Amino acid sequence: MAIDFHSRANRNTYASRRADTGWKDAMRRIVDPSDKRVADIGCGGGIYSRAWRELGARTVTGVDFSRAMVDAAREQSAGRADVSFQQGDAAATGLPAASADIVFQRALIHHLRDYGPCFGEARRVLAPGGTLVVQDRTLDDVRLPGSAEHLRGYFFECFPRLLAIETGRRPTDAAVRAALDAAGFVKVGTTVLWEVRKVHGGWQKLEQDLAKRTGRSILHDLDDKELAELIACIDKQLPAAGPVVEKDRWTVWSAVA
Ligand SMILES: C[S@@+](CC[C@H](N)C(=O)[O-])C[C@H]1O[C@@H](n2cnc3c(N)ncnc32)[C@H](O)[C@@H]1O
């Protein structure tokens, strides 16, 4: 069963991590965040909302359709001036027209059946000349083989049925470009990003992290017995000692309103 974003039990799933410096460098190469108004759509617990502020954005408004996520984001961002959160759908954010210079959507669009309403709303919210940044994993990104750095590849090698779920929901470059074009965006570009998700002190730390299923929504589709099997399966593949640097490959689309 897929993760329920509205359940309070999952509210901290996308809340407590910090964005990696490599991600920040990549965003700076795509768009200058200094003094910009950023809208982070599908913000979850606000990890990247806070990161945009750290990048120099003037204000960041996170929007998520889950009340539980918005509450977690507010808790995690307490005391941070100029980072605020509100409940709203990606297709109807409630944000004023032309109120953002950058609209950011990370790990959002693979949850949507139709990108059109979401990109149309992003274009409405962006000031003319503003930039939409969409970060998600295509099926090609997901299908990369497992390795010490690309742990997620093992998920599919050990449990091929998880790949069937991904096949049904992951965006293709062509579909995203077509939807951006239809929404009236111009200057569409893509970048490949290897983002460090977490550095685990060693296999045991990683094992504990996996057992809690933190932040890996696809693992919500495994029951406890299968999760133990997955951990045993990865255990066979990884070097016994040393830190494990967990990375994911992402595709980042940028487009101008
Ligand atoms: C995988 S999480 C990513 C959270 C955050 N962007 C990050 O990268 O850490 C996807 C988020 O999108 C939100 N979401 C899914 N569909 C949405 C929709 N139609 N409108 C607004 N938010 C949505 C979920 O509640 C969840 O918080």
C-alpha cells in the first residue's frame, strides 16, 4: 500500500533531513535564488523550503495538500523568519497570481496523474520571466543498478514487483516537456543530479534506518517480513565496513514562464 501523506503517523517522513550542499550547488547553477520569492509546491515537511531560504531567497512559501505535512513543516521551521506554509493542492495552491519568482516541485509530479493542472498553476503563480524547477526521478533514474551509492537500485533487484509500481507512476522526459510546453513555458532544460540523501555511519546504521522505512515511500509497499528480506538482500551486496553514502539520481527540469 502506498504511503498515506495525510496520516499523522507519516507526518515526519519528509521533515527532519537537511538538504545536501551538492543539491544547493545544483540549484544555484540552474537559477539565482538571491532575494527571490520561492513557492515550494508539495513541500512535505519543508526540508527544501528551508534550504531555499538558506540559499538566499527572500521568502519561501511551502504548499502541501496534507494538513499533517504542513503542521510538521511549521514545527520544523519554527523561528525561521520568512519561511511559511499553507495547505493547498498543486493544481489550486491558493497563492496569488504572479507572486513567485521561483516555483519548485521536488518529488511531487510522480504522484500526479496529469501534470497539466499543476504546471498551469505554477505558470499562474510565477511572475513573468520566473522559473519553474521540477525535480523528480524518471524510470531511467529509478532503474539504475544497485551499488553502495545507489542503494535504491537494490530495492528493485530484490523485489522486482516494486519496479512495476514505479513503471506506472514515474514521469518520462517527453511527457514532462509536452506538459510544460502546453502550459506555455519556454526555455525548457534538463539537468541530471546525483543528490546525496544521507551518509550512514556504516551498514548497521543503514539497516536501522531502512527498518524504520524513513523517507523511502516505495518501501511502504513492503510488509515487515519483506523489509527484513530486503535488508538481508542488501547486506549480501554491500562492503562490510565503512560509511555508506546514499545517493539518488534525479532529473531536474527548468522552464521559464
Ligand atoms: C515525496 S513527498 C516530497 C516532499 C518534499 N517536496 C521533499 O522533496 O522532501 C511528496 C509531497 O507531495 C505532497 N503532494 C502529493 N500530491 C499533492 C498535490 N496534489 N498537491 C499538493 N501536494 C501534494 C505530499 O503530501 C507530500 O508531502
